[in-house]
Amino acid sequence: MSGNGSGGEESGGGLPPAVAAGRGASGGGSDADIADIADADAGAGANPAEPLSAPAGGSADTAVADAGANETDLLSGTALTVFRLNGQFLEVAERLARPAGLTAAWWQVLGAVLYEPLPVSGIARVMGITRQSVQRIADLLVDQGLAEYLPNPAHRTAKLLGSTEKGRDAVRRIVPAHAELAGRLAAELGVEEFAVTLRVLTRLSDAVGRIITEPGAAPPTRPRAS
């Protein structure tokens, strides 16, 4: 969850997981804001396809092991694990952000512009969510004085979003708890395995990104019954 800033306390960044991955690549928001960040472009609320369902009383790991780990099982197990991990990270991010007067969603968007202003569309690309979701959060951050809109030399109407000193101070308040969590995870996994986990997750994200942007990536539709 850390950023790529240079030196000082901010080098710990306190960036939430989505922003940190993309860069390596006061008041609270609503729960709906957080759901927008987590579920945008993922078909929130839709019923998952049957292959993604683990057996009753079992886990994704059990489903994969019992079925012999063929390609379909591997995809299902990976997806279910990532969904669970996403929820866990959002819960942790919410806990870390709350004492600083932020929500996980506010922290994610604010973290993306800590070191340089970006257009809303650029933030959305980094985070892998919709522009509309980012715009909603950006407006809330500006209203609270945590961020500000700046002129964009490259575009007359698409302004840049930048952090204010108040916004940077809020993120700095998260750094100690963020560092403590990082240490606990490193102790649980081991630093080497922690680094391997990051590399594997990054490769997985890159691979899925390539697949979904390839022509004809959408699954074929079933013919209608006559």
C-alpha cells in the first residue's frame, strides 16, 4: 500500500493497494463511494457465472484441489481468492483511513495525485475503474479542501486534480498504521514471499488486462432458441 514518493515521511506513501499497484504502475464519504471504487466495471450486483461458485461449505482452494486443478478450476479459484482479497484490502484500507478523516475511496483517489496532478480520466486508468466514479470522489475531495482542480495545459476543459496541503497531511496521518501493517504482513509471509506475491499479482493483472483488451475478447453469445 505504499507509494513511490521520494524521501521523507511521504515515501511511505500510505497509498491504498489499488493506487500503489497502479503507480508501480476532512469528513467522511459514504459506503456507496467505497462500493463504487471496488465494483466499478466489474458488474457489481450481477450473479457470478456458475464456474466461479465454490461448493457449499468449501473454499476456492478446496474446489481447486478436489477437481484436480484443471484450467477452469484454476481460473475459478484465482477469481474467488482475488474477490476475497479485494474485500479484505478494502476493509483494512477503511480502518486505516478513518482516523485521518478519509474513507478508503477518498484515500485511493487522493493517493493517486499526491506527487503530481492528474486528469480524472488518468486517475481512472491507473485505478482500473470508471471515470464517473473517480469524478464523484474528486468533487467530494475538492469540497472538503483535500484536493483542488488545476488548469490542464494539454486540455482546456479537462482540469487536473491535485492534492492540497490538507490532503497531504491527511495521508501522512495514515503512514504509521500503514507501516505497521506492512511489517506485520512481511513477518507473516516473509519478505521474499511478500515480494514474489506482488510480482505474481502484477503479472496476473497484466495478463487479464491484455486478454480483455484483445479484439474478440468477449465470450460468444448463445444463439436464441427458435
